[in-house]
Amino acid sequence: MIADVLSEANSRMERAVEAAKEDFATVRTGRANPQMFQRVLVDYYGTPTPLQQLAALANPEARTLVITPYDKSALTAIEQAIRDIPNLGVNPTNDGNLVRVTMPELTEERRKEYVKLVKGKAEDARVRVRGIRRQVKDDLTALKDEIGEDDVARGEKDLDALTKKHVDLIDVALTAKEAELLEV
């Protein structure tokens, strides 16, 4: 019974870590990365549609991203959606067949702002993991009458180890993203 509760907690914490990594991927570095456009929604015939469903993304050079729409009539909508992305600071160009996005160099000040942003996202992820821990701890406490205090105490100890493991995974991802952001 405790193993089931801990297994569920582990899977929920892993999802929180993966969500944090996806959040980190959306933060801009000095290079063009198709993952930065992962959450871009384009107004396609009045319906918000993910950019990946409307176009192929490729980066032929380190700081250039080429977006080739499957439907040429969506070019201006894609261009506008990219222009509306906050904190990106790019001006996409449309040549009639594709949209080209050239990433400008990041200033030192801007890099530090992005590091702060990523640290905030990491703290949010840690809070999610701790929230899962709190819920599972309450579930274990509710099982105290059925399985006994010693088993609950062992389960809580395992839960704490699981929480530490996932918080450490978030910290490792944060350190890697910080290094990537501060790399000139």
C-alpha cells in the first residue's frame, strides 16, 4: 500500500521535473532553438493553433531559425504570433514562402535577467514537488490506522528521499541552463 502511494508520488514528481525542463527550454539563449517556439499559438482562421502543427521549424545556422508553413496563407499570422512573444526581442522576416527569425546577440544585462527568470521557474518547480510531498504525506498519515506508525514513518523517510532526489534533478537542470545562458 505504501509502495503504491510512493510510486504515484514518484511519477507525479517526475512530471513536475519534466515540466520544469520544458519551461527552461522556452527561455531564450544566444542560439536559435525550435523549443523556444514550443508554446507559440498562432491565430489560424480564428483558432489558436500550436506553431508546430502549422509549420516546419529548422535552424540552418546557430542564430537563425527558418519556419516553413504548410499553408502559405498562414505566413502573416505566424509572423505576427512570433512578434507578439514577450521577452524574445526578435523581428521575423517574411519572404512570401517562409519566415526567417534571426536572434540578436544577448547583452550581459539581458543574460542576467534570463538567469533570474530561470531561477524563478526552478523555484516554482521545487514548490510543486514540495506540494506533492505534502499531499502524499497527508495520504500516508491517513493510512496510519491501517498499517501502523512504524510503516508510515518508513514511508515518510522514503518520501523525503524521493523529494530530495527530484529537487536535486531540478537544481541540476537549472545549473545547466544557467551555464548555457551565461555562455558568450
